[in-house]
Amino acid sequence: MRAFVVSGPRQSSVQEVEPPRPEAGQVVVEVARVGVCGTDIEFFTGEMAYLHQGHARYPMRLGHEWCGAVSAVGDGVDPAWLGRRVTGDTMLGCGRCQRCLTGRQHVCEERLEIGIRGGFPGALAEQLALPVTALHALPDGVDDAAGALVEPGGNALRTVRAAALSSGDRVLVLGPGTIGLLASLFAVAQGAEVHLVGRSPRSLGFARTLGFRGVWRADEIPRLAWDAVIDASNAEGLPALALELVEPGKRIVYVGLAGTPSLIDTRTLALKDVTAVGILSASAGLAGTIEHYAAGDVNPRPLVAATVGLEQVGEVLSGWRPDGAGLGPKIQVDPRQ
């Protein structure tokens, strides 16, 4: 089968590789759509921390936002999965440690992450093998474009849940990338008044098409009482700004990651009696995201700017956008092209 392989920093190619065969407890999925995300770019450039911590190494097959249909099952797997449209969890815990046994498999010390950690091959290929326990079935109302946005949606939904919003609360979201936009859409679905902060004219212009109460540059944020601030950016200075802006006794949620350490003054955190929450992984939010997408409460499809084939992935990771691409932040890949 064809697969996109990164062999070193900014070195990649589409290669013919051995197709996967399902081991016991696994399925093989014919991949229909894959989203390219910031983590993939960091691996492509060589900046991703896992490369320097020993959790990942080249060559790598990227891709962890995906959907497809089950084409083969291994021993012990219910054959009823065959032909079903699915997406899946990225985080594969060992299943034995205390973290896994208490529902925290996404922070298991020995976890594998599809297309990210531990050498587990990702979905930027024609086929993907993974444990059946990681699967989530997709209803007919969730098409391929939305199906490949379930994983980032799960992160966004967990972020909004952590913000503990009530209807009518005012939330400020820092960063108009995929996670920030999806978090904003989930917050709107919960009845919140959503304001979004960004930097580039293109991202701000696109955010304004989605109907949020306010879309601002960082230097024009209005002086309002923010019941929650969500940092979905990669800017090292915004975590401190989030703490400065949030109302005392309220919540900050950190889901974005800067390339260098971010500093906050914990004296301010304590003296404002603020709750700060960090979010890693979509695991506990996948099922809820599928429900919201299927019900139409949240429509992620406008975020997809274009869909390309495997041969264009390297260019996308280098910053290229296809002619005619929309303003949304997400480029998706159809490995069948």
C-alpha cells in the first residue's frame, strides 16, 4: 500500500509499504480521510519534543485525525465491525497500570499514540491497523470530513467541559486554529457568549464568518468580565494573559502548547482563586463529539479548507495551501487520491 513517510526533518516521500494485517484484537481500516495538524508539522520540521525525549524517532508515518471503514478483523474481534465506518482514539494505553485501570489511559507512561508516539504507524496511508477497543462507530450523519474532525473535536469538547460553562457565561478563546474554533463552537452550543482572539487577518476573517459575539486582535480585547478563558494558542505569552483576564474564582483551560516554556505567576493564580486546567487528548470527548456532530449542534465542516492526496502532504506540511482553498485552518487528505 502507499503511505506517507517522514524520514528526517523536512524529508518525506510517499512509499510502497507492506499493508497491515490485523493481529488478535485488532482491525484494519481503509482510510477515507485524514486531517493534517500542528503536531504533524512539528514532527516534519523536527521540533516536536517527543523526538528529543526518545518517545518518537524517524522514519515515521504520521496521521492521527482520521476516519474510514473496517475491512478486516483479527482473532477475537466481532465480525459485525466489518464494513462499519469508524474513527478511533489516538491514545493506546498499556491496559495494566493504575492510570489505565482508572480511566486515564491517555497519560499511561507506556502508552502508544497513533502516528505520534512509540512508533505506532499513523493514518496517512491507505490502511491503518489498530485495536478494536480504540474504535468509535460513525453514524450516517457524520460524513468523512466531519469524521476526520472527531479527534480534534474531542480535545475541544473536553476543553469546554473543563471550563464549566453555564448558559449565558462569557468565554474568551485565545487562538483561532482548529482546536480554538471547535472549542468556540462547542461553547456556543452550550449557550455561552463566545469571543475569539487571533492574529492573522485570514484567521480572524474566517472566524467572523462563524457568528461568534466578538473576534479580536490581542491589542483590542474589550474589558469585559470573562467567566472562562481558553488558551488554544501556541504563543508563549498568552497563558499569562489568560490568568490576567479571567474573573476571580473562575477558570482557565490550557489546551495549546507553545514551542518554548510559558510562565505564569502562581501568586496571581492563588490570590484570584482561579482554577487552571490542562487538557491532553481527545479520549474522553470522542463519543460526545460524535453525538454533537450527528445532532447538528456543532458543524465542523466549514473548518476544512481543502482536501488533497498523499502526494501533496509534504507540501502541506511545508506551508502550502492549494489553489482555491477556503479560509478554514484544516487541510485534509484522502489517501485514495
